[in-house]
Amino acid sequence: MDTFVTILGGLTITGFAVYWLLLLYFKGGLRSLQTGTCTQQPVVSVIVPARNEQNRIRETLNALAAQSYPADRLEILLVNDRSSDETPRIMEAFASEHGNMHVIHVDASERSSAPKKHAISKGIEASTGAIVVTTDADSTMHPDWIKTLISHYSEEVGLVFGYAPYRTDGSYNTVFQKLLALEYLGSGTIAAATAGRGLAITGFGANFSYRKRLFEEIGGFGDGLNHHSGDDDLLLNRVRTMSKYQIRFASEKKAAVCNTPPKDMTTFIRQRIRFASKHLAYPKKVIAGLSLIYAIYVLLFITLIGVWFAPALWPPLMIALGLKIVGELLFLSSGQKLLEDRNLMKYYPLAVLPHILYVVLFPVLGQIMPRKW
């Protein structure tokens, strides 16, 4: 027993020392991010897949109609994916009032394709723009959103994406939803930091863009077409590994797209299971890196449980937690300074322990639980 405790404690401390160093390394990537300076105005196609979004899509359509990017260089393709509510009628009404808005109706899904990717693919097929931009039907954005994204498209850049924070205003002002906003700050910081290091691995489908020619050259979504998630990061990884184009993260506040958070715990769990279902579809090197982080958290989880049976584990547990907390505070604080106007870090103490269970549990659930869009 003493030997087991010594080995477990030592591995847990070593794991979080590595974790701390990784956070420190990627934190440096935030300093490498550049603002957009390009002034060209290519034709842009914004694709908005929607399924039963009658309660939220009007706000998204109003935000898209208010974009400052020249209307004659912008087309907005609204893809109705088999909605059974008023979504298609709302889309048609907006399109009738805006000449650059068009509605595409998807009447059936394909067995070989996940529903959302199928809807996006239909939008891309109908698009005429050199740049494809995707967002969600429950998102809102600054009037300069498109303009800011496109300002990053120098000749060597093939894909540009930005931050997609969760809303915490109005009815989304609960502590639970503020914790979710903190989680998305973490995701945004990771996305920005890895992109800054030239190792972009994750993005946000609600704030994603790429050259249409590039999408076609790499075979679109490829093997990831049937995954229920991954229209963002699986595609991003294909671009990174299959093309010579650069990937940029647009860190400007105007480039952010605000997302609607899950309304309750059940919706949150279903969404995260869907997100986690794609993990084994990443490139092998990415899977190896994620597996290392997962193993480190499993060690911490075992130590956290084991301390109640072996008090000798308390010191290594406290050291590992200390490394985790200090590393994450330094990392997330830099991300908040870059990406956020809200003080989400004050909710961090409430997230420390739940985050351990979250990291350990959802990758497993994502592989064994059913998921749908």
C-alpha cells in the first residue's frame, strides 16, 4: 500500500508539473497573435445552418443584416435543416427583405453525413464567395464581425476563426451559465494560444471561416463527415495537416460571436457528449497530446478519491492542485485580458473541483452515449 501511495503521489505531481509547463508554453502563443491589416474585400458567403430555432434566429438575422461589410460583396445563405417550427418562414421573410439573403431547404439528411455538416455542405455547394464563413442560428455579432475576420486574409492565410463566448446577459445571468462562460473562455484561450504557436487544434463553428477553394482542395470534411461534431476543429486539423496555408485566430473584440449557452444541465450534458464524440477522429499527434492531459487528470481524480483511504496522499494532492490552480490562473488571466471585457475569473474557485470530474467523465461518455444534432 505504501508503495502504491508513493508511486501515485509521485506520478500525480509529475503530471501536473508537465501540465503547468504546457500551459506556460502555450501562454506564450497569445503574444504572437496579430491584428488583421488586409484591405481587400473578396466576396464572402456566410452560411447559417438552423434546425428549429424560431425563438432565437431573429436576433441572429438582425445582426447579420447589420454587417458593415459591403452588401454587394456579401451573401448570407440560410440553411433550413428539416425544421418543424416557424424557422423556415422566419428565414423566408428576412430573405424577402434583404437581397443578399437566400434560403436553402434541406428536406432529408444523408446516412453518410452528420446532419449539421450536411447542411453546411449544401450551403457551400450553393455559395459563390471566395471565403466561406459559418455561424450558428442562435448567435449575435458586432457589425464589423465579417470585416474584421476578412482583414486577416493575406495571401498565405487559408483559415481564420475567432472567439465565441457564451452570453451572460438577460436571462442567461445565472451562476451556472457564468461558469459555462468561464469554460468557454478556457476554450477560447486554448484556441488562441495554440494558433499563436502555429499548432491550432480547436475552434468554434459559430465563428469560423476558410477559403472555399481550400475546402474543396482538401476534400471538404473528409473522414470527419459522419461525426456529429467537428465542423470546426476536425476541419481545422485537416487544413493544418493537409495544406500549406496559415491559420489565424482573430483576437479582436469585434471578431467575437456571442453564443447562447445551454439552458439547463441536461442540455449541457447532451451538448458536451456530442462535442466529445469526435476526440478519436483527431490526428494521431493531437490524440496523443489529449491522451496525456487526460491521463494526468485521471491520476488527479484517483488521488482525490484515494486521499480518503490513504491520508499520506494529502501532500501530493495539495501540490498537484497547487500546480493546476496556479498554471490555470496565469493562463486564463492572459486569455481574459485578450478576449474578454467581463471578469469571469472570479468564478474560477467554483470550477476547480467540478472541472476535474468534467475532464475525466465526458471523453468516456462521448464514445459510448448516443448523440444527435
